Amino acid sequence: MGRVKLTIKRLENTNNRQVTYSKRRNGILKKAKELSILCDIDIALIMFSPTGKPTLCLGERSNMEEVIARFAQLTPQERAKRKLESLEALKKTFKKLDHDVNIEDFLGASNQTIEELHSELRRIQTQLSDVQEKLW
């Protein structure tokens, strides 16, 4: 007997949501580590559980501050282009799985100024410091 196809949408039951997060979190962390090693890339992954507990994953040679700084150096146009490319790839994957995805639902406002991006970077760095303190 095969697996049941799961519709990709928010799980309404909080217990089911937490169990699904716990199971899938480990898979995502494993894949992130493997990708980091196999492709020799910098990777930083921050996740918050449905209960708000943070999980931090860094690649073999990754430094969180450097990864965030590199991301912050991208222009808003580069970010929007990369975001759209990623969403298009995601849409193709979902179509193969017979799911309908509206890319516009995923796109947010990406017309931020440099000052807004720097402000966002400072906010994220503060949050990162808080998360790191909780994890260590």
C-alpha cells in the first residue's frame, strides 16, 4: 500500500502540526547538512516550531553573520529575481505532485530601500543573537 498524498496547506489541529513539524524538521536539517557538505556551500537555516522554539542549522563551514551579510548585500532586484526563480521551481515540483500553487500568494513586497534592508539586517542580527543565547 502506498503513501497517502498530503495536501500542502496549514494543518488546523495544533497537535498534528507539532508532530508533523518535529518529524519533518529532522529531515530538513539532515538535507541541509548534506547539501552543505556535498556542494561545499554556506548555509544558515533558522526555524521556529509552532510553539516558538528555535532551531538553528549551520553548514560545515558556515558563519551565520557572514551568510546574513552576504544576503543583505544582494540588491532588491537580485533578491526578487532569485525569489521568483525559486518559486517557479517550487511551482514545477508541486505541479508534478498534482498541487496547484499561486506564486503571487508567496510574493511579498520586495521594493525595500537600502536603509530598510540595513534596518532589517540589524533586526535579524539582534534576533539571531537572542536565538544563539537560548541555544547555547
